[in-house]
Amino acid sequence: MQPTNFIDVHLRPAAGTSVWDLAGAVVRQVHGHLQDAPGSVALAFPGMSEGASPHPGRVLQVFSDSELDLGSIKGRIEGLRSLAEMLRVDREVQGVPAGVERWDAFTRFRVPDNRRRDTDTDERFAHRCRARVQAVSDEEKLPTIVWRTGQDKGRSFGLSVKRVSQEGGAPPEQGALNGYGLSSAAHPFWLPVLR
């Protein structure tokens, strides 16, 4: 998949609903689509902020090279009747303009576990524990969407999103996308910055 087309999804929370709820609803629809069509769409958080007050932003973008896949995402989001007034999707699929100068990858940030492995030396285990403490601190500065699992009722985890940027020209080789439309830090999937 190449990010040649996109749609914007505008998050407009009303009383009793937060921008986090709406961002989570969009990510769930992308995730649902990717169960049937792995790697077909990528998700961007162009207005997200990191730091002391992390925020997912008020617009999410979904990229694909297939207008059919983007139409499917649009239909899924518009099918959320209870959120219809709060999630506005662009009417038309838009093409990515030529000459993009900046590219971002939106990666899933994961905190490593702290279980000791059989192969760990004391020094290696101590290093992994220090790395975990740093990762927990880093995660607190990232937008994190609460994800409730369907199989284990009552269980949830945080889906933390980190942005990596690259300036100038076409991006290097594309990485792979996961089931949330995000890339891994080791293999970024680059998306054009359009604003």
C-alpha cells in the first residue's frame, strides 16, 4: 500500500463525550477494517501533541492507495449512529498532492515487560528494568487511547502513539503496518504531512 489518497475524520465532542472517546471509536473502525484487509490503510494523527498535556488532536487522517478501502472506513465511521454528530468524515476521497516535503510515521509505543527471562544475567536484567522505567516515563508524554479487549471482558490496555518525522523528499523504504494502522518504531510506515 502506498499513501496516495486520504480522508480526514473531524472529531467534534459534545457533552458527555471526549475527544479521546471519539479517537478511540475511529481507531476501532480502522482496526475492524484491517481484520479483513491487513495493511490496506494507515492512520495519522496530524494534530496530536506530546509532552505535559498529550492530546490526539481534533482531526485523524486515514491513508490508502485504494478509494474502496477509504470508502469502507468512511462507511464504518458513518455507521456509528450514536456518534454521527460528533464524527464528520470528508465527503470525497482526496489525493495526496505532489511535492510533499515532510513525512511522519505514527508508531505504537510499547513499554517492555519487566519479567526476568531465563537467559538474563543480573546486569542485563538491571538494564532492562532501567529501560522500562524510562519507557514508562516516555509513555506518560504520549497520547494514549484506552483500548478495551473484546475477548476478555473488563480488560483494557493503552494504545500509545508516537510520531517520528523526516524532512525533505520522498521517504525511505516503507515499513509494515499493524492491525491498528500504525507502524513499528523499527520499521516506520511514512505518511505525508499535508498541513
